[in-house]
Amino acid sequence: MSGAPILSASGLTKSFFGVTVLKGVGLDLHPGTVHGLVGENGAGKSTLMKIIAGVYTRDAGELRFAGEEVEFTHPLQAMRAGVATVFQEFNLLPERSVAENVFLGREPRARGLVDNRAMARQTAALLDELGIDFIDPGSRVGSLSVAEQQIVEITKALSFDARVISMDEPTAALADNEVELLYGIIGRLKARGVAILYVSHRLKEIFDLCDTITVLKDGALVSSGPAAKLGTDELVRRMVGRSISTYFPKALPGTVVGAPVAAVRGGGNSYVTGIDLDLRSGEVVGIAGLQGSGRTELAEAFFGAAPFTRGTYEIDGKRMTLRSPRAAVRAGIALITEDRKAQGLALGQSVRDNALLVIRSVFPRRTRAARQSVPGVLSSLEISSRGLDQEVQYLSGGNQQKVVLAKWLATRPRVVILDEPTRGIDVGAKVAVYTLMRELARDGVAILMISSELPEVIGMSDRILVMRDGRLEAELEAGSSEEAVLAAATGTLTDTRGEAVL
């Protein structure tokens, strides 16, 4: 890559409590380019980002910015120098306006007073540079969507005239249309000559956006080079040490697709309508569709959170009325929700207590037996923690997701509904979730998986259902092409078939 890097790191090393988590890592960020940083959880990505951001100080190595060696000891120091970071957890004041957040602590003044008009005008100009015309500088930040708050963080970085912007899992909580908006903003930042460090578990985004890809594993540098010279298979192999051929495991020996465990005919409520669906033992049914198509609403209807008000619902051939999640759990249905932190976990409680949450609430008489079996369930999921008493808030995203799974496995469910089961977790943890799904299917569990990741839907589903406008638009064969799924999702269904593409 021609030209000198705007930011260069070499030999960066960092230890915590005697454990080395970053081992002599380096990378170069060039103006007007996107540099992807990938690796499993625990690979050292966050530590490297936080050293660059001034959150951590390095134990060894060198960091150079604009040709000069720098030592950032505070994020504000890095920001003022022109190195900004947009973390997953935004650093915004929800009760203040967009403009007040952008210029917090640096408000323009006139005659000793804050010049609100000038602040709003400057904020509007910055938003205009990003091509954003739908955010009012005077809007209260707490009223904005996640995507809009992310734009405020990026605007704040621009207000510091940032020449380097690091983004940590920027699409983890975004809808599909919001991801496209972020792509456009990144394009504008590149055109301004900003260097972007992009951290994501979504390999499609890495290949869509990045000019260079750096791979970390176990705190060490595996490789760094042009994205164009890497294929998905090779990138996965470098990250996790296995080929992509094992990324989506096939049905395990002994798996038999049996009779319907759950069946809905003519199901409907305020969000979905005309739902005819069988969930068979031993089968993984994938649900695809655009944001707002009704996928999550279908899961909630099956689970009794937003019950079907029309049609019939049968469990094992017996007609039932499930008016609440508690009734669904008693009927043998489990729901792994999309937002594990807000809906799936008690973050301040221990691994053990989280694994017992549903049992204690719905089947209190089973608590003693479940307490004895939970360690085995957690062990089978290979959860990495300091012990069963560790609070789940300190676990990685992948391990948190495994605790959610353990919570439901303890109920011995007949039907497992997974809504975005691998969102925000690394490649290795994804493979563990996929393997568990295949094991559950082998044991006769019926699985309904909802995912925005088309490769995931295609790679894991025995049958693919596509939703559109609250209805099941189409049923496609396993291994159907992304084009076929998208055609059904957008209402332009064709008979296109092909190999699944990552």
C-alpha cells in the first residue's frame, strides 16, 4: 500500500495480573482505507483497540501517529490528537441534545455564554458531511435509535477532526437497512481520508468494506495483508484453525426427522397472519426475511409472548392454547431471544443462578435436581469462566450465549426457538452453537432458527421459510441460493437454485 501510515503500531504487549493478552502485535493504518481486525473472542482485538484509544497503556512496543511516537493515557487525549473510537457501548448523555453531545466540554461560546445556535449550526454541517439529513441537532439523544446514536458518536469524532476512527462491532445492533447506511458513511469517511479500524465478527462485512485484514489469535499476530488476497475459507482457517467445510456442521448420524412436535394452522395476531407451519422432531427450520417482515413476532407468537389470536395450535397432536411464555415453557418450548443481555440474562447474577432461572421460575420443584445437573450441562457447552459463581456480565459474548442456552436446556425442551442465535459472537462460538443445534436435532428436538445472516440460514437449515409482511411467503429447499431467499423476501420469487455462498 502506497504512502506512509497515519497510525503505526509495532510490538504492542499487554498483560493483566501476570497473564499476557497481547504479544508483540503491530499493524499500520493508512489514510482513506478500512483496516479489518478479526479473531475469536480472547484473541486480543479489544485490548489492541483500547491501547490505541488510550483506555489502556501498553507494557511494551511502540505507537506512532502522524510519524510521531505517542503515548495516549486517556481517551480524551487520543480524541484531541485525532484518534477516535466508537465502542459498542456508546459514551453519550441521553438527556442532552445531539449538538450538546457532539461538543460536550468544548461548547462554542459568545460573550462567555454557550452559543447554542453556533453549536447546532456546526453539528448540522458535520452531519451534512456524512450525508445525514434526518437527525436534528436539537433532538434529545435518548429519543434516537441505536443507529442514529452511532451516527452521533461518529459525528463527535469528526468534530475532533479525527484522522483515525476505530469501530467496535458497529453493526451488532443494527437492522439491515441501517447497515447499508453505515456502509455509506464509511465510504464518505474514506473519501475524507480518514483511516478506519473495523472490528467485526461478520465476515461478509469484513470482505465488503476492508482493504486490509489483520488476524489475531490468542493475543498474537497471525497475519496482516490485503483483503483481496484472502478468501473466506482461508480467513476462517487463520482465525480458528479449522476449514470452513466444518463451519456449518451437517446433520449428525442418527438424526431422524419425525412427526410434528408443534403445528400451527391459520395462525395470526396483530403482527402475523395466515401462518401454517409444522416443526418436526429432528429438523432445523430456518426463518429468513427482511427487517420488519415478522420473524421475531412469529417466534413470540409460538412462545406465547404475543399469542396467536386466530387459528389452531397443536403440541404432539393435541390442541392447546398458549397465552403466556410460562404456558409455553410448561408445554416444552424454549425461546433464546435476540437480545441476550436485556432479555436472556441476569447480568449481575452468577453463571449457576442464570442457568437455573427458568427452572426456579416455572418448575420450582425441579430446582434441587437441576442444581445437580447444571454443572454437567455447562461443562458440555464448554463455557469458559472462572467458575459457576462468576457473574455473567464478565463473560465474553459467546460464553454469555452459552449460558442462555444452558438455562433452556435445563428445562429439557421439545421445541427450541433461536432468534439471531449467533449475533455478536465470534466464529469459534458460532461453531459451538451450530454443533449444539445438530446435537439437539439428533436427540429429537424440533428447532426453529431465525437469522439475518443468509449464509447461516442456508448452511444450517433442513428447510428454509421466508417471511414477508407478516406472512410465510415461501418455503425453499435446503441449500437454496442467497438470490432465491432474497427474491422471496422482496416479493420477486424465482426458481433460482444454487450452492450456498458465504
